[in-house]
Amino acid sequence: MVTHALGKSEVPAHPQRVVVLDAMDDVLALGITPVGAANWVGSASGAQAAFPPYLDQRMLAEIAWLGDNKQPDLETIVRLKPDLILGRTTWHEAIYKELSAIAPTVIVDQKALGGWKGQFLAYADALNKTAQAQGMLDAYEARAASIKARLAQLSPAPEVSLARFDPGRIVIYERQIFAGSVLEDAGVRRPAGQDADESSREISVEELAAVDGDVLLVVQADAQNSTLAELSGSPLWAQLKAVKSGRVVNVSFDVWVGGWTITGANLILDDLERHLLASAAGQ
């Protein structure tokens, strides 16, 4: 019996046919390939990107796509004959009764669980993989602590800005996005204007100084980065510290904003090692 956000569900000890309606890569990370999964909420490409683009697409070929995770295809779920369905309160509380009529269903409340780490452990509990999941989190924490210690040895440790440049708007990211928790774990310093307990805010071109830092990580959502191309000719852009030092780097929107999983967290640590530590060593 598994206790979850919407009650208790009797689940198999070792589920074999799992349907995932959110955070599919948490399940994959635990060595389980689901029979079906809904569209990944974090995708910058919208409904055209069925699954997280940073995962092995060959592995994903055997997973049935269930459509938009906000309105998954219930008929296809029935045909898949799952023995466990995993979902999230944000999207699936309204259809919990329908899902439970198909198969045992476990619904997690990410916010109540304290974020992506609690969600990972909750899914692992339903899959009888708690020890494995805790070991993976411990390894992540150790790796983040190592990066934090190495950053602290830099003099000074760099301030890292995180921004997105879309057609017609500039967004700066603050602490409450997914990447914010990983940056905090890794001891990454943020500019004062981004060290707020919020997720993001839009700024005007005239406020461009708010994106400045020793390193500027550009969350790549617009494949052509047309807005950034326009800004590159601006005198305000040329005055940014990160621009002057050549430390403007593109990172993936799907990972940094949409990841929300153990896989995404480790990919962010990869980026930190590559763009903060390796580049500093080469200076």
C-alpha cells in the first residue's frame, strides 16, 4: 500500500507496466522503461516534443506517447494495460478517479514534497526503488558539494546570471525555478538582482544591466536566438561584464528550466563544471 497526495493505492511490489504522466526521466533513471508517457511539461518545443530531448531517443522509441500531460489519452492508457500509473496533482487530480479505474494510481504533490527531490523519492516509493533513489540523491549531493568547494577556491568565485532572450521579451531567472535549487546546492553566487525568492521576471532592454554577471548563462529557448542577435549590437550589451570577458554561454531550456528531475539536476552540474570550473582553469 502506497500513501500519496490523494489517498492510498495498492500497487504491485515490482510494477512491470508503468504509465508516467509527469517526470518520465525519474522513472527511467531508476532503470524502468515505462510502457507509456505523456508529453513532457518542460519542453520549450511545446507539443511537438513528445519526450525530453536530452534523453536517448533510441530508448524512447519503445514508449507509447500519451499526448499532452494535462489531458492524457485515457483510451490509449487503457489499451496499454498498465499495472501502475504515476501522475502529479497539478495536472491529474481532476482525473484521478478515471485513472484509478484503469490501474493503481499514485499522484504526487511536488510542492508539498519540497520540490524535485521529494517527488523523486515519492515515485521511487511507488516503484519499490527507495534505496536506489536515495543513493542517487546522495551521489548528486556529494557532487554538488564538491563543485561548491571548488568554486569557493576561486578568487573571487564568479557571479552567475541566468537569462532568457525570446522575441519581444527578456526574462531573468531567480531562485524558485528548477535550476535555482541546483545552483544553491552547488554554492553558485547569483547577482543581487536575481537572488530573490521568486521564479522569474521580465525586464526591458533599458534594464539590460540586470542580466549582468561574471558569467551569463543564456537559457536557449528560441533556436535562432533572434532577440539576442539583435541585442548584440547594442551599446548596453557591449558594456556587460560577461560580454567583455567572453563568458556568455548557451544552456538548454529543457534542462535548466524544465528538468525537475535527478537527470536534469546532474546535467546542470555537468554545465557548471564545464562553464565555471573548466573555463576558470583554462584562464
